Amino acid sequence: MSRPEPPVPAPERVRRPGPPMLLGLAAVAGLFGLLMFAAAVQGTPQFASTEAESTSPPQENVVLPAPTATETPLPPESWGDPVLAQVLGMVFGLVLGLAVLALVVVVVRQLLRFLVRLWRDRPLARRDAAAAGPGASPTSPDILPDEVTIRRGVSDALRTVSERPVPGDAIVAAWIGLEESAADAGQGRAPTETPAEFTARVIGGRHGIAADVAVLQRLYERVRFGGLIADEGDRRSAADALRGIKAGWR
């Protein structure tokens, strides 16, 4: 008997923020930290007096006042120690550098997780061959697939492709149902065969339906691995192919 149809994610997926955005944030934070560190090390800016001294000549016949004793003004107190300002700037730069380093570590971890996720989701034949295991028995030409199981699986796939609301989801679920029916039909998969190749060989074993199986397989691979957003026309093509397969297994 065919297994229950596994839930298949719809092709429309919301993309999460990728590593480029995190790398941009890290670059901005690092540039900001360098500017703040440079400003702290430079210290308090010193500006020269801009008051212009009067150069007008003294007027004649002017009685100058008698000089009076005045106290010498004390020099203004220093507003800060340059050494202390440099130490504070270095401490601030060190703290900011550690914060930027922590942000870079987070970005690298997210990037590694993203790459691992891409590696696991890759549609490669060697991953499917490894999943079969070294102990999988090769196909024997003397073992014929169970016709009742194949017919039931094709009927379920035709119903799935017609009833699922999303065309891409319907196409992927229909093909996965055929893969499960082919596995339940009694024939073993060779170690070098992918699940798609095994399904195409078992389901397309009858005369005159190999082209229909190829059409359905091509739609499945384009939707699941090629990024195709299937429409109602693709759904009709998949349904027509399944009807041809069903007629071949009568």
C-alpha cells in the first residue's frame, strides 16, 4: 500500500535575511568604531584666538591715564590631562573592538549555517545513492512490480494533482506518491539509482507510457529543484501525463 502523502512546502517561500546583510552591518559597525577611536585618541581640539588686535595709531593731544597697579592674571587651569584622555580613548576603542569582534563571530556562524543548509538541500545524485546504502540489492529482472500497488499509486497521484490548491505543491506531492508506490511494488533500487530514476524505471516499465513519465518527472524536478513557480497549465500537463500512465497500467 502507498504511504500517506508527506507535506510538501509550497514553492512560494519567504526569504530570510541572508549573510550579505549581516556582513554589511558588521562593516558599518567597524567603520564607526574606527572613527570613534580616532576621535578619542586625538583629544580635545585646540583653537587659536581669532580676535584681531587694533592697529589704529594713537590720537594726538590725548592725556593718557596714570598707570595703576594691577594683579597678574593667573593662567587658566588645564581642562584635562592628555595622557588620561589617551588612556580613556584606548579603553573605549578596546571595548568597541570586542563588540565588533562579537558581531563578526555571529555573522560567521550564520554564514556557516546558511552554507550547511544549502549543502543538505542540494539535489545531487550521489546524496540519493548514499541514502540507498551500500547493502541495497540491485534490481533483478525476474522480479516484476506489483500491478495493484502501481495502479493504486497512480490513482492517488492523479487525485492529489487535481485537489491540491497550489499547483507546484500538487505536482511535487504527486511525484513523491509515485516514488513511494514504486518502492512498495516489490522491486529494489540499485545503489547508483536516484529515487527519481528508480520511479521512472518502475512506473514507466509498461509500453507506451515512458514519455508521460518523463513529462511528469521533468515538471517535478523543475518545481522542486529549478525554482519554477508552477501554474494551472503545468498542473494540467501533469494531470494529462498521469492519465496516460494510468491508461498504460490497466
